[in-house]
Amino acid sequence: MPKLELRVPRQIHAKPGDAILCHYQLAHAAAVNTSDFDRIGIYFRIWLRDLEAYRWQRLTNIWDGWRMRCPTIRPTP
């Protein structure tokens, strides 16, 4: 695997009802839930039809095989 330069971690603060969608290869960690509200996580993956034939290529380039159509995303303050 290639060596990655990771940025300084940034904690995401969500409100009840918020949803956070991310790529499964996003660097991440857990944090303690100190609120009175339960935190629920749902995990799923979208499978590309030719994943078996191109597995290593897909694992080393997270956007390989995807057509990107997304609006400009503005970072939260």
C-alpha cells in the first residue's frame, strides 16, 4: 500500500438527526458519546460489478470506477 500523509484530525460534531456519509477508506477513529442521546451507526458498501477483476486497483485508488457528479461542497465552519 502507498504511504499516505494524513492531515491533523478534525472531529465532526453532529446534531440529532444529522447523517454523515463517507467513503469506507476515509481515515477515522471513534470518540466517546457523552450526550444523553444514543448514537446509531449504519454500515453499507456499494459494490462495483467488476470489483473482483480490478480489486487491487480499486483499493489503491478510491475513486477508480466511479463517475463523479456532485455539487461543490463547502466545509462547515
